[in-house]
Amino acid sequence: MTLWKTDSAINKDLQQLVEEFTVGNDYILDQALVPFDVDASIAHAEGLASINILNASELTSLISTLKEIKDLHAKDQFPISPAQEDGHTAIEDYLVSKIGDTGKKIHAGRSRNDQVLVAMRLWEREKIDQTIYSTQYLAKLFHKFSTKYEFIPMPGFTHTQIAMPSSVGMWAASFCEMLITHINELKNFRKTLNQSPLGSAAGFGVDFDLPRETTAKKLGFENCLQIAMTSQNTRGKIEADFVSHLASLSATLAHFANDLVWFSSSQFKFFTIADELTTGSSIMPQKKNLDSAELLRGSHAVMLGYECTLKHLTQNLISGYHRDLQLSKEPTMKAVELLQSMLKMSEALVSNITPNQAKLEAAFTPEIFAADQANALVAQGVPFREAYGQVKNNLQALTTLSAEDIQENLKQKKSLGAAGNLGLEKLKDTLNNL
């Protein structure tokens, strides 16, 4: 069934062009939304029954048939055709074909506008929960890695130059803490996301006294968006904000990937990577390329493209619904899919790298201890600026330390978060209590 098109068009080719262009691949994307659309339709039907738009028999029939749709979808047996445009029409068509006029009653008090909004919110809520879980799991892997290699020395860099003593433990724990920050940000955004738009209809409300708050609670929402127009005015904006959070997280994953690309390269050899994570060259037999990390790094650029699309999509639109907003669905879904694959690859990388301790210790050239020498003079009572000058003027006097002395150097750094006092148990408690 086509909801709005008639058969009176003279130019069928032009009509076909418009249909293909306006529908696009929306009918394909909506396959992911069918279970959520069904859940929202059941809650909406219960709301209609509570205000006597549906009787008890009609409600039972609708719920039974909607559950049938969900079962068919789980078996990949619920098609959506281009002529139907979207999953909402496919669901309604099925209801009408099975239960006749009762199926036609389900759309009372709603529009496809709020129907897609609530399905997207339910889908997004599930995806943000999955993202939080996966990010927490990855953070735990980084914590495990940092604990295992807590005191393995690793040079710290500023301006891409050797700077001060650091450790593999500090490097990994930093990513753990960054991921904790992302988890907290996602949890806070989930509250914004978890407001029901159902019952706002086309963005102006309806004549029926729909139990919007009750229906929202049944669907697990904290509440409903109160003003009907807010639902349409935030479509695309919510998606842009959601993907912005994903892009921020992907930036951290790309940062980790970039570190691995450099630090595992032949110039550094700080880490050994499992062969399964590398690829070869079609011409150079000796090559082991860390393409997995390079593509992880590059995926952030793709994520920024999705974010940019969503942020520009809602520009210069007056209040209310616009068909432009249909285009917010695909970049949101693709961004979620990409982020999930990035998290999985990050898990594989952090679980299959090993520090090369000898190479890391060899990188501790004498100048890395310059600041330590200045601090040693400060401990003897020399003013810092004077100590700084003494060391700077005698850099040639700095010497390389033995492996044992480097270890001792790291353990002497006692300020919270320094190599000798990373506070990994505290970080673990924070992670476990998220």
C-alpha cells in the first residue's frame, strides 16, 4: 500500500523517479527498526485502549499480530518494499491484511513522524547501552595491560621528542582513564536521549488525550518530551549529538592506533604485534604492516564525516518536520556500526601486543633524566630556576642509567598518577563502579 500516491499521474516515469529518490534506501535501513517500531506500536495501542479508541478485543488482536510481525522479523521473513517507503507502512499493511479494519485503527493519534522518532530513540538507547558496555570492557583490558606492565620503562615525549621517564603502565592507564571519561559522557547523554517523542504526532499534538507519560514509562523512557514541536525540532539534533559523542570516543581509539603504528614501527620497535594483526606487501617479502591499526586510525575521519553530515543537515530549517530529516537515519546507523567495529579492533590490538623491554630501556638516552637532575638539586635546597640553569649548562654530564636504576627512577616518582604511583587500584574501583 502507498499512503499518499494516486494512480492518476500522467508521467509515470517522472513519478517513478520521485519515488526512487525520496524513498532512497530508507526501506532497507528500517529493517533495523522493525522490532522497536513494534514495541512502540504495542505501547501506543495500549494507550489508545485506555482512552477507549480501541476496545479490549481490538487491543488483543493488534498486540497478537504485532508480536507476530516481531517473530517474522527475527526469522528474516518480514520484507519491506520500496513502494511501502518504510517499515511503518509495512507494519500497518501487515496488520490490515491480517485483521482488517482493526489494523487501520492503530495509526489514530500518531504520525509516521513520531513513529520513526520513537523507533529511533529505542534503537539509539539500545546502541548507546551496547557502546557503554563495550567501552567499559575495553577500558578493563587497558587496565589489565597497565597492571601487567606497570613498571616497564617507556620514554615520555613532548613535541615528538624524548622528554621525561614514563612507563608502559602509565601509557595504557591513560587510555583506560580516557575511556572512563567517555563512558561518563555517554551515560549523561543517555538521559537526554531517553525522552519519548511518541504522541507528538506530526509535531503539533492530537485531539485525543493520549496517556503520553504512561506510554513513555512502559517503553522504559524517563519521561516524554513535553512540547509536541520539540520532538520534530530535535530530530537530527539528537542524532548529531549522539554521533558527536561517538566521534569523541573514536578519536581516542584513533589516538591509541596512531601510537601503535609509530611505536611498533622499525624506527621504535617498542611493541611486538601478533602476526595475525598484520598484513604483508605484494612486492616486499619482508613487510609486516599494521594495517589493522592504520585503518582504525583512519576510521575516525569517516566518523567525522557522519558527524559533519548530521550537523549540517538541520541547518536553516524552520521549526517543524522536513523531509531532509529522513537523511539523519543512515549516518547515525553507520556511525554506530563503525564505532562498534573500532571497539572490537581496539580490543584485539590491546590484547595482542607485547612491550619490548630492551628496546624501551635503550630509548632512555641521557637527556631524558635532565629534569630529574634539576629536581635532585631542588631537594638539596637549590632554587628551581638555578637548578634548571645548572643542568642546562652541563647536559654533557648526564649519563645513561642501568636497567635497574631506570626501574628505581620510575618507582621514585610518587606524585599521584606518576609512574611510581599510578593508583591502579583506585582506577580499577572507578571502572568497576561506573
